Amino acid sequence: MLEAAAFYITAAVAVLSALMVVFARNPVRAVLFLILAFFAAAGLFVLQGAEFLAMILVIVYVGAVAVLFLFVVMMLDIDFAVLKAGVTANAPIGGLVALVLAAMLALTGFAWIESETAAANLQSPTPADMTNVAALGDIIYERYVLFFQLAGLVLLVAMIGAIVLTLRHREGVKRQDMHRQVNRTREEAVEVVDVKSGEGIG
């Protein structure tokens, strides 16, 4: 009874926080609601016995991604009035896309419930002596190792693309030449100036 109550409360907090992320007018508050949604999702993982996934969710998404979003929103000078106008103009298309995605998720869920393979997987739990981390590693690195490698490749391409798109070579910017600094001689680095008494250096 207590576990069911905790599940419903945590799930309600997750859903309401996700909705507030979309409908909050202040972007900083939206990011804070996003952090709350991550914490609620981590609580759901703990209730399902996946404590490793819960900790990874808190460390990676709350500790890095959400905090990065918060700093970007607070530091960038963004015209939110223009963004809100664009959201209002594209609201019908966005609602249609949301309905299509919801229908796809519902169909996938019902198909998974009716699948015999899914029922067989539910009836064959992991061995009692296998920890949560070992079971996750067994699934990722044995059953879905190809998809895991492809996901890593996609992330690598995205990282390289972000670096290439943001790299700008501007004229008049003094850049560091490490090879020249390491190989410079004493004559290039030190200049002896003979200053006469009572005179400054011009």
C-alpha cells in the first residue's frame, strides 16, 4: 500500500513538473521544474528497483545537463517575447505532432503488452545473485551492443558537428602559438635595457 502511494505521488509530481516546463512563462522556473521532473523520474526508478539508473539520472541530467541549461538561460540575452510569439504561431502544428507521438507511444505500449516475447521476458527475471549494475551491463553490452555502439557514434558525430559549427576564426584576435613559445631562445625572450640614472624607460 505504501509503495503504491509513493508511486502515484511521484508519478503525479513528474507529470505536473513536465507540464510546468512547457507552460511556465519564466525560463528559469521552467528549468527548475525540469530538475524536479528529473528527481521524480529518479524516484520512479528507485521504486522499480533500478537504483543505478536513478543515480545516473540525478548525476548526469540534474548535475550536468539541467544546470548547464540553467546557466545558459540566465547568461544569454534571449528575447523571450519573440520566442513566445513563435510558439503561439506554431501551436496547432505542435499539438498535431504531440497527438501523433502520443498515439505512436500508445500503440507501441499496447503491442508490447500483447506480445508473447514481452510476457516471456517478464516471466524470466534476472538471477537473484546478479546486481542491478550487472544486469544492466548484460543487457547493454550483450543483447543491445550494436545499438549501444551506434548511439555512441551518433553522439560523437553530434559533438564534432557542434564544435565545427561554433568554431569561428575572427581577424585581429591574438592566438597562442605553443610551438613558438616552447622553442623560443633567451635572446627572443629577454631584452637587456641600459637605463641611465634619472631617466625612465620610453
